[in-house]
Amino acid sequence: MPSKPSHKNSLRSQATAPADLPFLDLSRALLKASFLFSNHPERALHAYQLSLAQMDVLSVLADAVDSGLTCSEIAERTLITKGGITGILDRLEARALVKRMPSRDDRRSVRVRLSAKGIELLRKLYPALAQSNRALFERELRPEQLREFAKSLDLLIRGLERKSEA
């Protein structure tokens, strides 16, 4: 776990049991790493002027390219609230990357699909994104560290998902 110098007079140190301080530091480090990685200027999604949320939506739509998804289904599969999906879809639709279509099963419902332009963009973006992600990871971690990091993240994610589903 990342260790921080002890600040005996800090509110954090005063309000937190000493044994718990490393876990505050670890969670903050995880969030900081996620932020820095997601927003790194070398990440290919920036060249396509896509936000992380837009990329998340495009990715889940790419996994349902034949059937499309409802807004509720997109929210369930992304890190975005149902309320936030509408604005993201509006921006993606304005760029002609997605299209909304009335559902065949329920006229009150709308299904969202990638447009031809959206599919074309992802065909270019995925290889570039994979290469930029690879370069960032390989620059900072050795192969054995990458494997261990991937295993640790997988364990953490699976455990947290199980707890949130219960």
C-alpha cells in the first residue's frame, strides 16, 4: 500500500485510527491513478474529442451493435447515471455517432444504436486506444507487475460487484 508521511496534527490523522490511514491513502491513490490515466494526453480518445463518458457509452453500444440498447440498459452497463445518459446521447447524436430509434416492442421506449459513422470511428479508435493504453502501461510497469496488477484489480472489482449486487 502507498505510504504517506504521518501528519500527527492533520485532521485526517486525528479523526482516523492509525491502522486505517493506509487504506485512505490506497483508495485516494487508486482514484488519482484512474483520473491521471483517463485524462492522460496520450490517450487516443482525446484525439477524437471524446470524453471518458462518451467513450463508455460508445463501447457498450459496440457490444450491442445489432440490437441497440435502451437508456436504462446503457446506464446499467456504464459508469453513468440514467439521468446523465440523455445529455451524453444528445452530444453523440449531434456528431452523428449514434441514432435513437423507436423500439419495435414498446412504442414508449427508444433504442440507441451506433450509426455507420459511429462504427467507422470505433474501427479507427479501438486500435489507437489499445496502442496508447499499452504504451502508458508498459512505460510504467514491468510485464510481471502488469499481470499482478490486472489480477489484483480483477479481484477488487469482482468483490465490490458482488457486494453491490447483494
